[in-house]
Amino acid sequence: MNKVILMGRLTRDPEVRYSAGDNSMAIARYTLAVDRRFNKRDGEATADFIGCVAFGRSAEFAEKYFRQGLKIVVTGRIQTGSYTNKDGQKVYTTDVVVEDQEFAESKAASSEHGVMPSAGMSRPAAAAPAPSQASAGDGFMNIPDGIDEELPFN
């Protein structure tokens, strides 16, 4: 079985390219900084920098919503490969091919880590709560009556 689950922060905005041909497909590459479980002897934190590649809709999602510093969770599989560079040297690669990706923290928490919210990350106006709404105190916001028909997941 080849299954990987990672949680980390994007080291930079995803790099997105499109395949050639009539049915071009989006291909997004990004690197996750994944904290290691144990620190160095001096207490300094360490991280692994893991390359990820997403295809199709997942790549388009990454292009639209992912930004440097954002904490995400990725599930996928490890894929190795090789190529010959321009100097004639063989280069070996290891990437995580993304099968699923999602946000690992709230928008407010990500902005504390230097991630600036973009217009693409905001919710649609129809589902946005009224400013005067009070939260229930459990971290969840109350949904007003009559908004059910505007939510995309009935």
C-alpha cells in the first residue's frame, strides 16, 4: 500500500502549469514544510520540505485558494521518477501525488501566520452571515432561519 498523509505549511504559492493539447489539464506543484515530531537537542524545531503535485480540479483549487504560509492537509501517494538534466546528469525525484487536499486551520488563524486572505478565499455573499449575529460560544456561528435554500449542501 502506498498512502501518505501530511500536514504542513506551503513554502510559497503553488506553481501551476497546463498540459499541452486539446484537453489541457492543470498541474500544480507546491512544497509543504512539515514539522518533525522531535526537535534538535538544542530545542530548535526542524521540518521536512516535501514536494507535492496535484492534477486537474485539485490543481485548479490549489491555484485559486492556496497561498504561502497556509496550513493544509494532503493525502496521496509517493511517486518516484528520474530525468536527465541539461548537464547530462541523472536526477532522481520523489513527489507526493495529491489525491485529496484541504485547509487545516481557519482563515483567522492563517492570517496570524502571515497568510493574507485573498478575495478567492471568501465565502459567497449569499452564505455570509449577518454582522449582528452572535456566536453560540462554542466556536460555531448560528445559521439564520430561511437560509437553508442558499446553502450548497442540502
